[in-house]
Amino acid sequence: MAKLIAIDGSNYVKLAETPATALQENASLLVIKEGIRRNKPFTYNEIVKGQGSVGKAIQKKIFDVYPAKHHLDYEWLETFYKQQETFLTARVAGKRIGTDVKYQEYDRDNPNGFMDFITDLVRINYGISQKDTWNPADIWIVEDRNKVREDLINAAKSPNINLLNDTMRAMFKQRKVIGISLKKITKGKPARWEVVNVEKTLFKGKDNFNFEVKKIRFGGDLKQNLPEFTLGATVIYISENNIPWVEFTINYSGSSRKYTNLKFEPTAVNARGARLGKSPNNMVAELMKEYKFVSTSIKELMNNSEFPKTLNEFLDDKLYYKSEFDKVKGTFGPRIDMGAPNSEAFINNVQYLYDFADKKYKEGTDSYIKVASRAHTKLMQLHFLSMLATKRRAGGGQKNVDQIMTAMTYLAMKKGKGFGPFGKLY
């Protein structure tokens, strides 16, 4: 197999996702920092093509952080260009970022940096073990390092996180602390800047936001001659005022070679390269409690051990899942594409996968888990849809489903009550 060549002519070196993300975010921060210091964006030719003395200098700095050998093409350089162009012309509270604020700190993961500080602050004071479930900012720009930290420490003395959030909102508006969530920019699209949770209310005035679940694809049929479903995930299509807005994907989290809980993850239709984030499972569970889902159903949904992992376990429950399929199909009607034509066909497909996995297990290969997990996850997806179907049958009908899925999308986006303020570059 021929070696792949990087953009500088060297052999291309592919990175795993986590270290690649660290380099990409540090490079984004670098370009934003240099743009703020010069008080104007770099041009496309400077960042992407390295033209002129300014271009050579900024491209060298980028490659010092994110080496050229890890670039198979110019897409990340184009992303850095678009991010800083949009960010440096964006406005916060009516003023352009960087025009009259002298930032002391630009941080992603520096030792004792702002990221470490704010992560520890919410963990120690509010028990938030994963900072991103509260505020998904990847990088931070801070004006007066010591004064900002002192004020936030004082705010965090309140037993309620709302005071800390209000303090950070005020700092964001004053451009003293700006947290930024970064996403790779979709090819052929400009970068977008959106301020999130800076105002206490999401919807102002008389705006009529009409979010509606237009279609659901379950994918219960199998690929021809392959032990896998035609659609591994369940996808729920949500529109805003009849304009496609979000594709909400429900699938296994982590590796497909093990049994995992579900992952709830929306993607914006107008920016497919930028996922909106994940709806944290503990928050999904709390949301479902607010919408008065049956507590036992919530508990089952959040625990993959409640679902069959072997052929024998499935055979014990197959009539139950047959009835779940019929319930979902009958409730949502033409709004849902179940893939399989009827519950009998779906049950046969699931049984085939478990039987295939069972044979692989007896052959002594661990590849059986990958096949069995496909069936296992699909049954978890069916359970979730059955829960939605129950709500659709209740008073309120389809509007219940629309509201629940919209709320889950906003959880993923970290928008609303209890979340910290940040800006999105996507």
C-alpha cells in the first residue's frame, strides 16, 4: 500500500482522535490569539497558502503547534482561517472582540490555566465531575487573570450555581472571560458565531418557535448478506417552522465491540460537520422525570444490562419486543420508517444477529460482541421510541414528542437553565 503524503511532502502521520483534537484546538486558539494581537483577521492566502512574510510567520506558528505531517489536506488550515475571520469580526454586547480589551490569558489546557481553574471550581463546589456537561467551551480568553478568578471564587460560595452563571454572563458581556466551543467548519460553508446562555431567556419577545418532529427512521431491516442493520442508529428529524433544523441520532456510545448505554447526539442540518454535542444521560434521565415518564422505564433505558446480550436472553423476551415494535409503528404511523415491514420480520432480523453472534462465540472469536451489540443497541433504541410513543398517546399527542425532543436537543447544545455562558464557532 502506497504511503500517504502530507501537505509538506513528508509521509502523512495519522493521529488518534483525542490527541488530534488537542492539536487542532490549540492551533485554533493560537490563530485567534495572533489575530487579536494584530487587531485584524489573517487572509486566506496567509493562513492556507502561507503567502507573504505574514503568511509564512503565521503558518510556521500553526505547524509548530499542529505539525504539517498530520495534515493530509488543507481542510484544517481552512477551518482556522474561517474561525478567526468570523470571531474577530463578531460582536459581544455591541462591541467587537479585541478592540479595547487586553487579554492576559489564552488557554486550552495549560497547567494551572483557566480551564483547570474553572473545571476544579465547579467540581469542588457543585459536584460537576465533567465540566463539559455544564459548559462545553474548549478554549478560554481571559482579561484580568487574578481579578477574574477572585470574583468567580466568591460567586461559587453560593450553594446554587446560578450566581456563578450570572457572574460569568456579566463577564462575557464585558468581554472579560470568553469561553469558546470549537467545531470543524463544514467544507464550503462559512464559520458561524453564536452566543449561548448569555441572556437568561432563550426566546425573547413574540418570537414563535415551532419545533416539530417531522420524521423518524428506525432501520430495523438488515443489509443484504451482511449481519448488520441498514441503519445502525435511530434518527429523528426535527424542523423549526417547517425548515429542517436537527437530525437527532440515537446509537451506542463508545466502541461497537462492547455493550454500552445509548448516546443522544443531534447534528445541525445546516452545519453537518459540527455536531451540536451530546445530551448527557443523567440529564436526559432528569428531563424525562420532569416530563413524567415512568421511572422504571427511565431506569431501564439508562442501564444497558437490562437488555438482551445473548440469543437465549432475547428468546425469553422476544414477544415483548414484538409488541414494542407494533406499538411504535402503530403510534407514529407514516411519520416513522421502521425499516422492517412488520414486527415478525424485525424479530427475525434481531434473532438472526444474536444467532450469528452465538455461532461466532462458539468458534472462539470475540467478533461476536460487535454483532450482538448491534442487536442489543437496536432493542434499546426501540425501547426509547416506545417511551415516546406512550407520551404521544397521552394528552397532548404529537406536541408532547416535539417538546421532549426539542428539550433533549437543547440539553446537547448546553442551552438553558443551569448551563454556563459560551460562544460557539462552528
